[in-house]
Amino acid sequence: MSTGIINVGSNYSNYQFKPITPYDVVKNKTYLFAYDAVVYVGDYAILKAFLTDDPLEGKLIKFYIDGELVGSNYTNSKGIAIFAYKTTKVGTFEYTARFAGDYMYRASQDTATVKVLAKDNIVPKGSSGMQHTGVPIVILLLALLSMFTILYRRKKE
């Protein structure tokens, strides 16, 4: 037996092939949910989007503010994509989170708002919480502890 190169070919010119059943590729529907954010000017607004059919991991989400692309990120194992956007001016802005779709999933998008507040809207420290009474609580606790100690010693005698 000898070795060599053999050309093998087929001629299908006399045959007509038709699919037995026509088919359409059906992509799975996705849902994208964007979340509102409230921050102070100069701080980072956390733009957050949740992509689901089930949570979809590793899908690129693009974030747009007033129609301009500001950033993008991939979804994590829970289907959440987060982008930190540095705010520069006061106001309320709409942002859109978009998933472009891929070979298995349809495109989807959602819109939410970012409310950027002026720094003068910050609540001053000490204006909330417990009201100042003039008597520190530590002194009151020490006084109560010493009274209980005296009563305990008298009872023992």
C-alpha cells in the first residue's frame, strides 16, 4: 500500500436541499432596571442597573446622562452593573442604562434620575440626634452605679 495525497470531492449540483422545518432564532427577553440616586455636587453618583432574564453575569451595560455616554461596566454574578459618576453641577439629571443585546439576549434599557444637591443643603452636624440636656450621660451613669454600690454594701451589713 502506498501513501500520498488524495483529493476527495462531491458534486451536489443535481440535488436541491430545503430545510425540513423553517426556523427562527428567538432571543431571550431581558429586563433592565436603573435606580435613582441623590448626591451632593462634587461627590460621585452611583449609577446602578440590574439586568435580568435570570441575573445575567458578564453583560456590558452603558450609562448615558442626558444622552451622552459617561461610562460602562459589566454585570456581576447578581446581574448588577455599577458606575461611579463624578457630579459637577447642581440639578436633576436623567440617566439611561442600556444593554445592547447579544446573540442570545434582546436589548433593553431603563431610565432613572440623579438629583445633585448643593453643598449648602448639608444638614449641620449636631442638629439631629439626641437633644443636648446639659448633663452628660456618663456622669448620670456613674452616679447611679455608685448609688447601687452603696445600697448593696448596706444590705450586706
